[in-house]
Amino acid sequence: MSKRTLYFWFIFVASIIISAAIISVLVKALKLILAVILVLALAPVIFFILKKLLLPDKKDESEKLKTRR
């Protein structure tokens, strides 16, 4: 093999390895971003559900508004 062909194959293999590394990092970053977006979207919903379940509105007669007569 000539020197030129050897350089071609070396650069070709190096570019494939570097591309695979970049793609894997981007996929990990996208997974992280998607997880953060889902957590931020679901947090208020879960908060209000837990608030309704764990802290029910207990109103006695003293907390009710008086009506005008």
C-alpha cells in the first residue's frame, strides 16, 4: 500500500470514531434535556394531586364567610 492510501484509511477510521463519540454525547445530552423537561412539566401536576390527597380542605364553621342579612 502506498503512503497516501494508508493516510486515507487512517483518517477515515479516525473520523468514524470521532463521529460515533460525538453522536453518543449528543444522544446523552438529549436524554438529559428530555428528562429535565418532563420533570418540570409533571412537577406542578403531581404537586397539586398530592396537595389534594394529603391536605384536604377542612373547613369548620369558624372559617366560613358570614353571609350578609
